[in-house]
Amino acid sequence: MNKELATNPQFGERQTSDHQRSCSQTNYPQNAHLYKSIVATPHGFLSVFASDNAVKAIDFSDIHPPANENRISKLAAKQLSEYIANKREYFELPLDPDGTDFQKQVWQALLDVPFGATASYLDIAVAVGNKKACRAVGAANGKNPIPIVIPCHRIIGSNGKLTGYAGGLTRKTYLLALESRARSSQ
């Protein structure tokens, strides 16, 4: 499992290759210059965006967008497909999300929430050293550009209820149920 988000030597580097081609039909035009692989799920498609060195983003879509793959995007797509098929609990991928230092600190803390478990925004606020930062943690969680791999879907309200998710609550419910079923079948 990649628990080295903040210490990844490629973290924060921006490299663009002449070989990268534009990807049309993305919800995030800032990712159009990146390579892209597609993963079909029961709740639509995942577009995996990657540079030459790391995964940069994952986007949810209801339509099948075109792909423009490289070895990193293919590896991420393979691991996500295994996750969806209940054959993988941890991801082993180089990650390079764009965000503020605080957002990256929150995303690093999310990597410590185990498969099949949940944590609250308060738990993550405490993990990043500021128990009063629950709202800021929620905002950072909502800006996570690499959902599933950086498991923002595992974060719930302190009352145990599901809260917002960039991919929609239906997808969040599906991901939590997928992990719960996998855990209970072991």
C-alpha cells in the first residue's frame, strides 16, 4: 500500500512529456494533458489520469470516455479493477496529487484508514494535529483528486452517518459495502 504520499520523491514534481496527448471529454480540463485509462464499475466509469511518473487524479463518469494510456495509468486501472472485483485491499502506486500543503497532509492521513474501516472528520483532524480543523478536513477531503486510492470514501460524520462524496453518496455507499463484504468473507 502506498503510504508515502508526502515523502514520495516524485510528490510535487510536474513533468510533461512531448508524447502526452490531449484527452477529450474530461470533467477536469486541467487533466487533459495527462495519460488516461478507463475502469468500468457497476456505477459508471473511472478515468485514471497519470503523468509519466505517477497517478495524478481519478474521475467518476457515467459515460465511457476515450483512453490514452501509459504504464502508470494501466497499472492503476489494473489495481482498481482488482479492487472492484474484491481481489485487492491495498494500492501500490506512485501518487502525485495537486493540492495545498494542508490538503496533502489530510490526504496522507486518509491513507492510514484501513480497508473496510471508517474514520470521522474529527479523527482525521486529530491525526493532522488540529482537532478543531474538522471543517477544513472536510473541505480537503472533498478536494481529494485521487478517490478510492486515497480513501476519502471511508470518512464519515462523527455521528456515524454518511456525508458528502465527490462521486455521489450512491458510489460512497457502494464502495463502503464492497469493502465490508470483502472483510466479512475473509
